[in-house]
Amino acid sequence: MSQNRVKALVAGAGIGGLACALALRRAGLDVEVFERAGELRAAGSGLSVMSNAIAALATLDIDLGLAKRGRIAESFTILDHRGELIRDLPFKEACDNVGEPSVCLSRSDLQEALLDQMGDPIHLGAAVTGFDSDDTGVTVRLEDGREVRGDILIGADGFHSAVRRQLVGPGEDSQDSGYVCWLGIVPFQHPVMVPGAVHHYWGSAQRFGLIDIGHGRYYWWGTKEMPASESHDWKGTKDDVVLAYADWAEEVRAVIDVTPSEDILAVPSRDRVFLERWGAGRVTLLGDAAHPMLTTLGQGSCMAIEDAVVLAHTLAEPDAAADLPGALRRYEDRRRERTRMMVDASRSLSDVEQAATPAERQARDDYFRHASREELVRRNEEAMTFPGV
């Protein structure tokens, strides 16, 4: 171990890696971040930073000013594919009860907010390929042949994490969701879309989301059932997306129509079997590298932020520096059940919302039409309450 402050090496500069670096710095650690990409450029997609993630950051006195960069979610409406109301969810009520807002914004806006406060070096074009760990520290191996020494290594390098692969082995398979996900961000306005609106539209084995992310921009996503062989490397065009939603609500068709073809992203929707052991010795995982989840709950980035905060608090405890492997195992123990719940809930809700048969669709819609307001608030509050350390 180093003689002065603990030095943390972070693999990956996505949302999880940047949140980790910021949180660890606030906890008094030295941090270096290593990112495979030659430049930091977030994909053109949106996300939600839910009340739980904002509350978690507040425990480290971190305020990213997200409401100014995006839009606070004021309403959450579920509709059928033609735009007929299924249910207005008491989402804002749950946020108010928790005590923090939920903010919808672009991924690049969140990235910039984290970078503005981080202040730690980011090494670009520096892909982590492996590591060696012993009783005194960790040596990280980079693709260009360099080696870097630190006290601990946090693998925040995403779904295809090289750190995870060395910990778990190369034979691990992903779980496909059975659908592709199309994404876009575009300037947009429509009479049915009020400020702070989140609209989800449900069809047959298809869904669509239309979300105000502030400054005249909307983020949209759409799903369509297809085999993994097609969804993992989708080769279609904007015309295929237009055709998929040809008889959907007018605002759905309109936002697709005004989105340039080159700005429509297609990504596979997948997760993994939940990983029970996230680390060994002086190495651990965070975010998608530890517990990738489907996007149904919108909590993927939030769980990475919660991970970062809990890790920072754990490493700031008085006895942590004297036993860094023990501290990393405590972090993992504190996060395991919370993240397992989110992974399982995201998968279960995806199966429900992506309903294909008439009977499944009827059961899905009837549940949300008739569920009590109290039950819906309770479920939202459970997800959006940061459990602490």
C-alpha cells in the first residue's frame, strides 16, 4: 500500500467510471481513470437520474446542477400505441415523498456535469486489458504496453469489462431481451407533450418512450421484438423504424420523422445472470461491469452512481486504508441485494411491458389501470429511496 493517500485506478470513463472518480476524490483518495476511447463522446441517448441517485450524491455534498442541464420529470403517463390513456402514474408524488426530484437529460449532459466537478486525470486511448494484484497493490496493464501501479482497481469498464472477464473468466454469456432498442434525441414540440412529460406507449411486443430532456429537446426510444442475431448488429434504416410505428400515435410518428437518419442509434437490449462475486483482493467492479440490467426501470446509471457513493463512503471509514481488500468486500456486500433487486425487477418488468399475446397485453394494461395509487407510489418509492451505506 502507498505510504500516503490511497491511490485508486478506475477502468472506464463512462457514467459509472466518472461518478466513481468524483466520489472517491471527495472521500480523499487519489484517482486515475483509464478510458479505451480516444475522446470522451457520449452516445446520442438520454437517461434519467432518479431521486435515489441524486440523494446518494448529496451524502458526499455533490450537486451536479442537473435540473439546469435537463428537465425535472413532472408527469409520467402510460398510453396504448394509439395514444389512448392507460394510466397517469403518481411518479412525481413518489419523488416528492422521497425528497429529491428525478431529472431527465442527455447522456452527454450528465457526462459534462461529472467532468466539470471531477478534477482527476483521465487517460484517453488507454484500454485496460488486465491486472496483477498482490498484497501491496495492483498493477494495471494497458493495451499499449504500459503498466500503472495503484492501491486498488475499480472495473467500471461496462458490459464488456476486461476487469470482469479476468475475475470471472471468458466463458460468460449475455442474456438477450428479445428486442432491439432504437434511440434518438432531437429538438421537438407537440401539443400533447407538456413540460417535464414522460410518455410511455405500449403495443404488441413493441414499446416507445418520449421524454422531455429540456432546452427544447426530446429523447425517444423504441423497441421491437427480433432475434438476437438481428438485434445485436441491426442493419436496418430509418425507413424500417418509420414502418414499425406506422399506425402509432401521431406524436410518435412525428418525432421519428424529424430525427435525422444518422442520429438514430440501434443497440441490443441485454443483461447477464447476476454476479455474486464482484471482486478479489484489491480489485472490485462497479456499474454495468458488475450488474448490467435492462433499461426498463431507467435505473442503470443510477445504480452505478449509488455504487460509486457507497464505495466512497466505505473507503473513507477509519479502518479502510489498513485493510483495503476487506473494505472492497464490505462495499460489495452493501450493494449486492439492492442491485440484485433492480436487475431482477428490470428483467421482470421488461417481460411484462413487452407483452406479445392478446391475453398478456390485456393483463398488463388491466394491472396498471386498476392498481391502487398507494401501491404504485410504494413501488416507486422503494426504487427511488437511496438505502445509504
